[in-house]
Amino acid sequence: MLSLMSLDFNLLKQLSEVAGVPGWEDRVRDLVHAQLEGLVDEVRTDAMGNLIAHKKGPGKRVMVAAHLDEIGFYVRHVDDKGFLRVQNVGGFDTRNLFARQVLVHASGGDLPGVMNPSGKPIHISTSEERKKIPEVAEFFVDLGLSGAEAKKRVRIGDPVTLKQEAGMLGNFFTGKAMDDRASVFVLLEALKRLKGKKLGCDLYAVFTTQEEVGLRGALTSGYGVEPEIGIALDVTLAVDIPEVLPHLAVTEAGKGVGIKVMDSSAISQRWLVQEFVALAEKKKIPYQMEILPLGGTDAGAIQQSRAGVPSITLSIPTRYIHTVTESVHVNDLEATVALLSAYLLGK
């Protein structure tokens, strides 16, 4: 039975609620940087904003990547009535965007707003109009300000994030940006467990930027670190919900860490898959094999860095991905921390 007593869910709550769209990860990076004190030998930030933490050890150079950014928006227009139009950065299913609270991160401070699509309310719309699923371009943000005041306080390019309080939901932790703050959390928790212990590798813990728009931070940091082994930490689909056939679930929540075989960005190095499976079985850590038909992780960029890097992804099964109710089972968080820690110790 895995112990959950050491997991710091207050930290996970902070990581979930802090804002950080691609290209604007500063707040998340600052929060993570503060957590690294005393856990690693050196920390630096590269030109892409990746936070690179080095914990020295013998053996191969291993890069473990978890991305800081979340899907979000940038303001692209402020009209004369004060309504904002936005450009998405990252993939949204617009069915999950109706009537959402947002924060516009303006230079003068965060501004609360509400997001809705253009169109008629149900009371005055036709049945055909009600069936339409709007595109992102049809959504706008209402700050409750006049046009003049909105234009004074908001600039084109200001980031916008969805607003959601995070917390426990039965055996799950739920909130926005579990993709990929749950993995950032796992990497930090693993580093805590490795404190004062002799590693079995030379570890680079890299908190990457701009993953949601093309694995960009992992591409440059992988080139700079020059790892001999790459491990991406990310979430994966757990579509173990009503009306979805079992073979489409990808993983099941609560059944353990996902050891990825492949996704659309990478095929995991076979011998690495075998090593992690053997280690999980040796340590009695629950795991499940994962094949994701569409989607990718930082492993896809690390794997193709320089002359190529043997790479794999460890996945946290997650329900309702790319919504503000992303939910991860506490047992899967612990299993991921345990398997990663065991591998880095070389035991």
C-alpha cells in the first residue's frame, strides 16, 4: 500500500491556481524556483525561460522534464464597448468554455472577467442556434468596464487564464492546469525524497516552457543539457467515465502511473519501457501501459535533440483534460513519485 502522507497538497493547490500561459510562465517559474532551495546543487534559467535544476551524481546524464505552461489566451482586440477578443494559446474544446470566470493579467494588476460566446441566450434563440458549437474566435471577455476604461487598463498581448479554485474531490485532486502542474508537483516531490541521498545518475530537472504550443522549451533545453536519457512527466487521458467504451479510456484513474509506449510525438525507447516496467514490478508500484492516439509530451522534443536521445514519458492518468476540472487520483500521484524516485536512485 502506497503512503500518501508526505505529499504536499497545499503546494499542488498553489501550482494549479497560479497563472502561466505559454510564453508567460514567470509566476509559475518563481514558485517552483522557491521550492528548489536546498534540493539541488545549482539552478539557472535559459533563454527560453526553462528552469534548469542540476543535482550532481555519478553515471549517465538524465533529463527529467515537466512543463510549466497551461493552455490560455492572449488579448487580441479591445472594442469600443470594452469587450475583449482573445487568441488561444493551446488547444481548447469550446464546449468547455461557456460562462467561465477568467483573469486578465494586465500590467496594472489582474482584472476579473467572464467569458462567453457571442450569440443569443436560450430564451430568444432557435433550436438550430442552440445546437451550434462556437469557435474560439466567437468568445469574448466582459470586464464590466466601459470601452474607454478597458482600453486604458488592457493592452493587446495581455495574457488571460481561466479561473478555478483547486482542492480535494474524494480521492482526487481537481483544478485547472493539472496539465502539467501535477507533473511539476511530482518532480518537486521526487526531489524532496532524493534530498541527502546518493543518486544513480547525473540529474537535470527541467521545468520547461511553451510545451502546449509545440514542445518548444524542451527542444532548446534538451539541446543545451545534452542528456543521455530523457524522461518527460506529463498527464494522459483517463476517460474511464460513463458512456465511453473501455478500449477508448487510454488509462484508468487510480490504477497507477502510466508507462507510455507511444503517442503522436514519440515512440518510447523500448529498453527504457522495459526498465521502468521491471522496476515498478520489483518495487510493487502500481502501473499501467499507455498508448495515446493523439497528443504529445516533451519526450518528443528531447528524443530528437542533437543526434537523438533515448526517451520515455511517465504519465499521470487525468480525467477531463484541458478543462478547469482536470482531476488526478492521489494514488497515481504517489505511484509516479515513487517510480521516478526509485529510477533516479538507481534502485
